[in-house]
Amino acid sequence: MSRFALPSGHNVARPRLSYLASPMQGTVIAAALGAAIALPFFVGEFWVHVANEILILGLFAMSFNLIYGYMGQISFGHAAFFGVGAYTTAIIIRAPLAETGQIGWGIFLAAILAAPIVSALVAAIVGWFCVRLTGIYFAILTLSFGELLYYIVFQWYSFTGGDDGIQGLRPPAVLMATEGYYYFSLILVAVAAMVVWTITRSPFGYVLRAMRDNQRRAAFLGINVRVHQWANFVIAGAFAGFAGALWGPFGRSVAPGLLGWQKSGEAVFAALIGGANYLLGPMLGAGVFTFLHAFVTKYTEYWPLTIGVVILLLVLFLPGGILSLVPKAWWTRRGASADVPERTKEPVPKS
Amino acid sequence: MEFGFDFVFPQLMAGISRGMLLFLVAAGLSLIFGVMNILNFAHATFWLLGGYIAYSAFTAFGPPSGANPLLVIPATAVAVAALMLLGFGLERVLIRRMYGREVPEQLLLTFALVLIIGDLIKLVWGVEDRSVFLGLPPAVIFGAFINIYYLVIIAVGLAVLAGLYWFLQRTRFGRIVRAAVHSREMVEALGIRIATIYMVVFGLGVGLAALAGGVVLPLTPLALGADIDLIVQCFAVVVVGGFGSVIGTFVAAILIGVTYSFAIFLWPDGALAIIFLFVIAVLVVRPWGLFGTELRT
């Protein structure tokens, strides 16, 4: 880890790894978790299904936000790692399912855990090229890699099933029930979110913010910008893959669209709707997005028009996302700084 | 498959005309980004809307099939005029609020426009594909049969390239636009109303997209969602050429158009994948595109 630590000679206080930075945050998180646990007792199966979707999409959006909110680069190809994860799990459990029609817990969990590893490997290759660029060039390069992977999956019939995707991905019996899979997702997503939180509050997480606010200054401090960005890209890819792993057995199928840029767009929406400056902003945004989708498509086929108007209004009138409505002081102990300091608008010297 | 001249030449012409279409749309995209630093995700949606308006104008003047081919000209003119007005209006009401915002927020706002305009097109024109048929005879050039309309599109593309070059290099307004690329503040300090410049540039860029929409109408049917395919390719063009460079955009558009037109024969479903491979190769070797410089990020 010494590679990722701040250079010696700079006496930087290590941020406390406290999970409850303020009583307020603790209360909010406990309330949210409690509500999530209690949910299946109060609503019908349909909304439990929607909530499950929110959890998975939310984790995916949180992984995207490691690159966007914390590192300050926008990726349009992040769904590639989500899709690679989903396909990894699907391909591993496909064979035993085809033979017996059932899947054991051991191989199922192994398939879930293999997904982030494969996604991280793919992200390591893609990221190696992408972190050399910034801004719109970074965005287009990630988009290009994502679309390339999409077409590979789309065309490789013998291995991925091509545009048919892979169907019949049944989880173990206990998880076949909507509630069962929901609690399974809730546990895994909660653990993953906690790990993400730990990462963002580590010295590594603060290096990410330093690079976001002023890449050149970070480099002057002796931070190896590319190595840190690359490491973060790989980490973000791994969490996207983990979210993807949950997706296949949840929907019982995978399709190439999981890798497409529209899916990447959902992560961007979620982060911006909820608030990219907050750890749980993307999760909240995913909730709003998915809930709106489930709600609106019940009444009208003009879903794009609806979400378009919502996004338009949000960008114009609430640029920091929904969580920016909450006063800063609520999040922090007396006088302490906010958990995720907002990006500062410093003049960047021109070359 | 024979890779003789009879195959290569028509394919090359198809590729070049496709490149011209990409250029017409990407030029506006590049101009708007270069001058206003706004990344307009909705640019190809304006192209599609222009196409639908041109279709409605065309069918108002005559039948969709077998009408006088020259009707394309007034139909395109109507689309360009309508979209320029829309562009001016949108710049005044929406885009103006986005100056100085972060790139992702601009993308999000313009992507919202993609969703809204796309659905409005669906509301007005329905889900059926729309096309006009001119019934022009093919031209025989060097013994190969060429769709004569390719030549029209190539001529329009070259005319726009020349026109843009003349406008930016030789006119007073063009000089102001180029100055605004480098320093908005200085242009403002010299007493030039930058707000008007921005509005005109945005309207002009959108008008170029509408021009492409009208001109391409007799060649490819209009379909919902076609804008999404095109905008992704236009971003590829602009990035490969280098943002803000008209010549770069032109060269990249032709390169990508021709690559696509041959790739679609080698790998029909994966032609776009080859385009993305091309973009990756260029960006890895030349991070600012073929003709671009590290101006603003």
C-alpha cells in the first residue's frame, strides 16, 4: 500500500476511519437500513423487486462515482464492467444449471465473487489506456472501449450467446423468492457500500480528491497521478462487476445491453440526481431513477420525455443533486468539515 | 467477394458521402464546443428533427415518391430556418445558463434535450420510418454504377467546408468567433457583445445539423433513435479530428465514413466496433486527436 500513500515528509494527518462521522449520519444510515429491512413487510412483491433493482443499480452508480465524484473524470463506458461481471457469473453458473436445473450455494457464491475479479482485470487493461487522458477525451475513450466490449459480447455467439444473451439463470432455491433475493442483495450491497466508504475515507480516497481538484498540484506534491487514477479505475471496475454479478440471477438473464452506453448513462443520471459529492448520493439517485421509471411506465409510454424534463429541471435548479438540499451542518460534527468536501473552483494555471 | 474496382469504387463513394454527412453534423458540434465550450449531446437530435421537418415540408410540396428532386432544396431550407430559430431560442433560454458549468452537467442537460426532443418527434411523426424517394437514375463513372445522390451530398459537404473556412478566416464575424475561442474576456473587453456571438454560433451549428438532415433525406429513411447512433459517431469524429479544428473534423469524418463503409462489408454487425477500435487507436497514439492541440479540457 505504500505506493498509494502520500509521500513522506508531508505530515498529513490520517483521516479517522470512523463509520459514523456524526450522530446525524449514523441516524440517517440506521434509518435507511431499517427501512430497507422492513420494506418487504409493508409493500407488495412488485415494489420489493423494484427496491432490489435500486440496490444493484445503486451500487453500480456508487462505483461509477468513485471515478466521477471522487476522481473528477466522467466515464461513459462504465457499464462495460457491470456487464462483464454479469456475464462472468452467468457463464459460470450456466453449465451446472443446464445439467441439473439447480445450482449449489458454493458454486453460486464463487460465481458472484469471480465477477469483480474478472471485471477488475478488464478494467486494468482498459484503464491503463484511459487514465492517460482527461475530460472529454477520457469520456470518449471509455465510451469507445465500452462499445467495443459491447460488440464483442454481442457477436461472440458461442461464448456469450450473442444478442440472445443467456437465459434461465436461476439462483439457489432460497433466493428464488423475491424477498429472498432482496435480502441477499441487501447484505452484499451494504457490505460493498461499507468497503467503498472505507476506501473514500482512506488516504487513497483523499489523494483521489486532490487529483480531482487540481491534478497538477497533486503531481507537484509527488503523487503519481496515473498510478492512483489507474488503481481507482480498477477498483471502480471491480465494484461495477460485483453489482453486475447480482444482476444476472436477479433478472434470471443477461443481455448485451448491460454493457451498452445507455446503461452507463443510468449510472451518470443516478450520481447527478442524487448528488455526486455524497457517498450515498448515487444510491439515492438510483432510487429516484428506478422508482420514477417503475411508476411512470405504468401510466405512459413517454418515459424518455418524463425523465428528460426531470433531468432538465434538476440540472438547472439543483446542480448539486438532491442531497445538496440538506444543509451542510447536518452532516458534520460541530465545526468539522463535510465528509466529502465539494470540489473547489480554483483557477487552474494555463500552460 | 470480389475486391475489384467495381466493388471498391462505389463503396468508396458511399463512404465519402457518409463522411460528408458526419462532417456536416460534427462541424457544428466542434464549432459549438470550440467557441462556447459546450458539449452538445443533442446535436444529432437536431439533425434528426431537421430531417423530419424537411420531410414534412417535402410532402407538403409534393408526394413522398416521384416528386421533383429539386423539392429537396426548399424542404431543406425550411428545416434549416426552423432549426436555426430553435437554436437561437434554446441558447437564450437553456444553454446560456450552462456556461461555466462542469462538462458532465452540460452533457446531462443536452442529453435531457435528446430524450425530450426524441419523444416529441415520436408524438408528432409517430414511430414509422419516413423517407422520400426521388427515383434518380444511377450515374456511370469509370464504368461503375454510382448513386448520383452521393455526388450531391459530396458537393454540399465540400461547399460547407469551403464556406466555413471562408467564414472563420475571412469575415469580421469569423475573426471575432476565432478570438472568442482563445479569450472570451478579451473579446468582451473590446466591446463586442459575446452573448450575441454565442447565440449566433449555436444557431449556426444547429442549422448545419438541420442542413445535413434535409440533404440526407432522399438517401436514408428517418428512424427514431438514429440520432443516438449518429451522435456517438460524431463524438468519435470530433475527438479523432481534434476539437475545434474544422480541417481535422473534415479529415476525420471522411476517414471514419470510408472505414465504416468498408467495415460494414467485412463485419456487417460490428462495423461500429471497428470505428471504436479506430478511435481507441488514435486516442492512444495522439491523445488530442489528429489535428487538435491541448487547448481546453
